[in-house]
Amino acid sequence: MQSKVSVMRDPVSDTLNQAIEHEFSEMKRYHLLALRYVTFRPSLSRQMNNLAIECQGRLDRLVDADISHSNAIYCDGFLSLPLMTSVTLKGKHFFVCTEAMAFQLLDEAHFLAHHSLRQYQAWARRICHGETGVLFSDILAQKGAECRVLHIYQTQWPSSPPCLATWPHNCDVRG
């Protein structure tokens, strides 16, 4: 009979690794949205690209924190993974071609931004000390701003659907 050896995992490293994977996914998603909006709403495309750039900055800071915390070594290949892997679209068109499609994508982006904010709030509660705690506090502030920016785009949308009133628009980072 084999004995099970439980491996003690470092919660800071685990959290940083989860955040790195999450932020990389967020960056890819915003790059994809920027591309999808480019022919329909260039200003929103630029904003989505700016959000992707902010994700890249957070990703760089998270990787640096993980390297300094655990002496991890990241190969250059990790940070140059392809941004466009397999794209699964719900509709028939890749590029935004109608107001309804444009608003639906924006609505989904806002929902996912709130989900991301809540995830970072949970991680920040897990790591609330030292330099890593400060990093997560900064990221929480950025994620709150991201939610507010997307909310502003939603509320300024021409002929916004009435479903906005049902949204949980709590962009407060204090959780």
C-alpha cells in the first residue's frame, strides 16, 4: 500500500500563478474584442485595446512578483504565447456588424470584468501582506476602474436596452 504524501503548497505562489493565468486570458479576450469592434466602433476598439495593454502591464507585474517570490524562471515562450488560439463564436460574424451584437459583447465584457474584480478580491483576501498584498491592492483599483469604464460605455450607448437597470454595477473594490 502506498502512502499518500501531501505536498505543502505555497499559497502565495499558487495565487500568483492563478492570477497570471487569469490575466493572460483577460488580455487575450480584450485583444479579441478590440479586433471585433475595429470596423464597427473604432473608439470602442481602441478602448478594448487599452484594456488589453493594462492587462499586459498587470501580467508583467504578476510574473515579476512570482519570480521574486519563488525564484521561478519563465521562459520567453510563456509570455509570447499566441493571442489568437481557437476562437469560438456564438454568432455567424466575427466582426461586430449590428448595434445589438455590439451591445451584447459590451454587456458580456462588463459582466466578465465584474467577475474578474470579484476573483481578485478573493485573491487579495488570501494574500493581504507584504509586497504581494500591495500588488493585489493596486490591481483591485485598476479592475474597479476597468468596470467603471465599461459601465460608462454601456450607459452612453445610443438607445441602451433597459436591461442595464438589473445589472450589479458595484464597482467598489472594497468588496
